[in-house]
Amino acid sequence: MRSTKDLTALLEGTLQRSPADETELVARGYDSSLTRFAGSTIHQNVHEDDTSLIVRVVVGKRLGVVSTNRLEPEAVDKAVSRAIEIAKQTPKEPDFPGLPKADPASEVDSYSAQSAAMTPADRADGVAKAVAEAGEGDIKLYGAYRVSSTRLVVANTSGTNQAYDGTDAFLSVFAIDDNGISGSASGYAIGAESLDPAALAAVAVEKCKAAADPVTVAPEPIDVILEPRAISEILEWFNFTSFGAKQVQEGQSFMAGRVGRRVMGENISIYDDGLDPEGIPIPFDFEGVPKRRVNLVENGVVGGPVYDSMTAAKDGVESTGHATPAVFRGGPSPSNLFISAGDDSREDLLKSVRRGLLVTRFHYVNGMLDTRKALFTGMTRDGTYLIEDGKMTRAVKNMRFNESMLKALSQVEGITKERETAGRNWGGIGSVTAPTLLIRGFRFTGSTDF
């Protein structure tokens, strides 16, 4: 992966030579190593090292975008010329305010030298520690152990110049027995030194054992305890359907026309903060604009969406530092989502349930059914358990839900102090940090045979 110094020099030289009215260059380096294991045996090691460049030019009020991973100065100049030709053929963007002139972003501690230096042998040692938790019985472990380094440099002709170096580490563990019963756990952090393979595997194995001989529970509204990975899946779909200004401006978001109105319970606050060290911080967006905290929902009341330069100009506000890559046309998007913690322990939530379910995670979720109502469907997976009189008693066959998440998050009666951080399902830099929630009367509509 090319150094920040080399990338900065390449971008500065290209900007000086560009004949466009305005030019923006975004260089992203990505160095990722992955170890996959199945049946408690490593079966694949993969390494990817690539640096790409996104060129965005402005010709009058017309924009052109080109992406390339050829970074010789001559190839980059050709990409700029190609972007100019594209711009000349595209419709005008009357709301485009020009490329932003951004102040230097805050520094964040998002880099682990230890994680960046991990070798395949180091990852194999972590997998071995995980596998040891399964023992010699009929439970086998499956999953992946990944460590990555990311470098992001943004520069434009308005004077913006930002650079970021970060790392992340991810370990997923699935424990599956000979009957196909499964349990899972995962960890996500800035550095691999913050992950405990043995502890994660122990959770997955325990969930697998507890999931044996599942019973069928009739689909109906029922109290549920949703663990952080299930909550993270909900937040990711909110991210995709509702939290960006473009979805609000197009009337597709549940936020549209509801700013200042209560749509969730008073105990629910959802925010995005790219500087919070509890997540995976990144201090600026793909336009180089520094990130700031955005209260998306505060005490159940809609605060407002995240903005990039284009959507901010349309609403007459400032960008919040949430631009996505110019090759993506979906508009601004949160990258470091959080649900505020509560005061409860996991044991407190369990004791509050006379009869209900504990859900480890959701699977095959679709949040596009009715985005204005935040109507989602999906299934439980890798550990669903019956709660009776405040105790987990036995496993339950997986169930399907159809539920408005606005309604569900209006019926939260317990939130843990502890939160967990997960990676973004859609990929890229960022994270979701969530507590465990107790929701009354969550609506299940079907069950499975497994």
C-alpha cells in the first residue's frame, strides 16, 4: 500500500495540472489479510493490497466522475481528462455548491501497528485458540479472521487536504454440531489485540449447545431481548433507508416531514459520531469535510439526517461530514452509528421477562418493505431461546418477523449499560455500536423447521 506521503504528493501534482474548473481526488489504499476456517481447520488464506483513486471534476455546473487503480501520473491525468469529457455530457447539477474548502480534521487514534503487522501464522494461532474451545466432540468451528489497514487521502482545488490511516480487525465464529444446530459470536475492533478468539469461540460453542432440541413457538407478538448484533442489523438498514439527507429529501425516509416529532420511545437516542473512540473512528468524509456528531433521534424525537455538500446546499444547511465516495449515487450516509446505553444489566432484562425470546442475531433482513414506516422483515439465526419466568429455558426454532421498527423502538423497556461494536454490513470504513434491548410485543409472523 502506498504511503500517505506518496499519495499526497500524487494528488497535489495532479490538481496543479488539472484543466477542469474544479477537481477533487480521493485516494484509498486497502491492505487486507483473511484466514478462513471450516470444520475446525484452516482452509484458505487470502491477501489483497490495492490503492484506488476517484476523480471528480466540475465543468460549470456539470460533474464527471472516474475511478482507477492505475496511479502513474500519466494514467491519473488520463482519468482526469476522461472525467472532464463525462462532465460535458452530463446534465447540470443546479444545487451543486462547489467543492468544499474544509478545515483540518481532528486527529483520531484508529491505527494498531500490532494488527497491521499480523502474519498468517499469527492469525492461525488465534484460530487454534478458538478451535480449542470446541474440544473433541461433535461441534466444529467455522468462520473468518480478518485484519486490514486503510489509508484515505482527500484533496481538492478549493484547498482541502486530509489524510487518515486506520486499521480494523474482525473475527466471526460459528459453532455447528452434527445435527446442524448452530451458535455464533463475532468481534470487531481497531486492532486484533482487542479481540479474544478463545472467549468468542466459548460464546459460540455455549450458544450451540444451548440451541439443541429446539421447540416451536407459535408466531405472535412476544417480548424479546435483542442482543447487539441484532440491533446493529436494524441500524444498518436505517442507515441504508432513512438516515441520509437524500432519502429525506426524496420522501423515502421515516424522517421525512417528521423532524421534531416523536417516533420512538423517550429512552431511545441514535446518533452518528466519527470521533467516538468506542467505535472505529474516522475524522472526515469522502469530500474531506470533518465529521461532527449528528443526533439522528434524540429521546425518541427525530433530530435530522446526515448531509454532504450537495444535499446540504439544497436544504440551506452545512455538510455534517458524511459524503460517500463520488462513484456511489446514494447520497450521504452515517459511518459510525450508536444507540445510547441504558442503566440495565443483561440479568435485569432477563428478570423482566415472564415469557419471551432472546435473539442472538437477525438474518436475511429486508428493510425496504415500507421505508416510511420502517417496516422490516427477517429471520432469527444462530441462537434463539425461550425465556420463562426470567430465565432462559430452552432453544427455539428460528422465527420470521414482520415489524415496524418505529413501533418496536417505541416499546423498549430495558437497555443495557454494556455496548458492543460491529462492522458495517455494507462494507467500508465505520462501525455500529449498540446495547442489548428488551422490546415488549415484538411481532413474529412465522417459524421454520430448524
